[in-house]
Amino acid sequence: MAPRPEKAPASPARPIPATDTAWLPRVAREASRGAGGVPVELLGGFLPLLVEAATTGRRPDKIELDAVAVNGRRAAELGVSAGNAVQLYLSAAWRLWRELPAVIEFDDTTTTATAAEAVMRAVDGAVASLAEGYTAARRDMMRSEETLRRELIEDLLRGDGDIGALVERAEPFGLDMAQPHQVALAAPSGRPVDLDAPLSSLERAVVQGIGDRDVLVATKDGGIVVVAPATPSSSSPVRGLGALMHADLSRAPRGGAWRIAVGRPYPGSYGIARSYEEAREALAMATRLRLDGPVVRAEDLLIYRVLLRDQPAIIDLVQAVVSPLATARGGAGPLLNTLDAYFATGCVITETARRLHLSVRAVTYRLQRIAELTGHDPTDPAQRFTVHAAVLGARLLGWPKRDLPTPHSAE
């Protein structure tokens, strides 16, 4: 059996003349003060709507509720909190109900109850519409802010925008362009991951960790970029930003493994672009060099930048020192890996053997074989630096997986 349609409530009270509604502005002002000074204009036609509900039992129609939703949007745009906006409406409702018996004649208890139900239904519909309008406005504002934030970060990282315009656009985000800032990049190791989940969590973690609000976080090229201030009193933020980011990203569900690269801090808008380029370069170098640590700092990779700056010289060094390893059985790869582990462990053969899952005798044999093939003994302190620099150069050039470029092509 189909449900019976709900009947509209009967008129609960005698309608009052329009001239008797002069007390409503006073109720609106009192409600505004009770809600912390929320603009009284945000009530719109809410109070007359409640009076009509009390006297006729009529529910608000769609046009009236849409008008309330518009006021909800205005509240969001004016920066009024959602709680204060709702408090304004509820405060106005109970204040109006308190004064209704003085201006409206209720015949008996039944009509009073009917009026109360009609008013509560009107309040319920109006507050729901208010919240809906407020939420929609906040969602639109967040989308707009996210777009502005992303565009600002892109321009800051490029470093070729108008300085005056950048300073003006950065101000709403709390970014003081006169102060030094640093850029950190987070890239997932392996398959791509969903970046939406860790984004807001990472921003909160960085803000809490460095004690500053002017932090910009956004997605870029399949990873996450962070622009954060660097306090001049200590170098700890430079060293700590990467650790903060890695700790938070590691806690993210299904976050996978991450590698963080942090550029050095520089002042001004061009400083942000410079720090970003350092972070990008550090991330690329860490991948090419197959560094173990999850966090790399540009300042720790300066030696590699020095090596790459004179590429023809590093090509000559690799060819002269380690290229003969290609003639070994199994190629140069295993011997280069042995040298990598040997230098990474501080030239301790037992630790090198443990890291490579080899016997001490096998590592010793490989080091001797390297000395025979190259004419440079990595266990000799006088020759160790040359061999180490050549190994680093080989990793930077991608050798032996890629052929060495000719010195002329590198110039």
C-alpha cells in the first residue's frame, strides 16, 4: 500500500499584521551579537519566514531555501566560521520564539505545539540550506586557492616571473620573499602512488616541525614539492626538512618507498628557483649513483657537481683509471660494485664483504684484480682518491651500461 501523503499542518495561530513585525530587526541584532558579531544581513528573510511558519504552518519553499543557501555562501566568502553562521540562525530562532507569545495569539496548547513544530521544521530546512551553501562556497574557494597556489609554485620554481607580482601573489600565502627559503622534492621509488592522501598530512607535518606557517606544498611531475622557510639562526631546518618529510611519507598508508632531495636555502624569489634546481639535480644524482639513503642534500653532493663541471676531464679520468675493468671476466660491473662498497664502508674489507654477501677472501681477490687491471691500488692511501674519483665519475656518466662520450662531444 502506498504511503499516505503528509498533510500540511493547519494554521496554528492568528496571523499578525505586517506592521507588527517591526520587532524583528531588534531580534536580528540581538542574535548577531549573540553569535559573536556575525553580520545581521546574513539572516536575510529568515525571521519573517519563521513568523509565517508559526502563523500559517507553511514550510519554506525552494526559492526561500535557495536564498538561505546564498547567505551561507556569503558567510563563507566573508570569512565567518560555519559554527558562527549556524549559531546566528539558531540564536535568532530561539529569540524569536521567546517573543512570539507577546505578538501572536495562540488559542490553546495544541495550536502552540503545532506552531512550534512548524517553526522547528522551518529552522531545520533553513540551517540545512545554510550549511549546504557554506560548504559549496568553501569547496569553490579551496579549489580556487589550490589553483592559485599551484600557479604560484610553478612561477617560483621557474624563477623567471616578475618579482613585484610574485611578492604580491605570495603575500596571501604568508610567504616572505625577503627571507631565505629552501625547496625539497619527494619522489616515489618504483611505481607511481596516489599523491592526494599524503599531501595535506605532509604540509601539517612540515609546519609543525619547523614552526612556521609559510609553507607551500604541491604535486609536480609525479612527486611532491615543498617550499619552506629556513631559519638563519640554525642549520637544523636544512638538515631536518628531508627527515621530516620522509618520516611523514613513510607513515602514509600504501605510501611505498620515497626518496627526498633537499636544496640549499637562498633568499629572494630567484633563490627558490635555485634551491629547486639543486634539489632536482640531487635527486637525479642520487638515482644515477644508486645512493642508499632515502634523504639526500644538495650540499652533500657538491663534489659530484665539481666532477661534472669539467666533463672532458672526468671522461679522461674514467678511461685512464677504471675502463680496463671492462676486460675482466664478467665485465666491469662486479668490480665497480666492489669498489663502491669498499669506499662506502670506509675501506674496511670485512664490512665490504658483509655488505656484498661475499667472503673476505673474495673481496681481497677482487681488490687485487682491480689493482692488476688498472695499475691503481685502491688499498694504497696514496692512490685511493684517484680510484674513488674515477668510480664516482663512472657512476655519473652511467658507465659501463652506457658508452663513454668522447671528450670532444662533452665540451
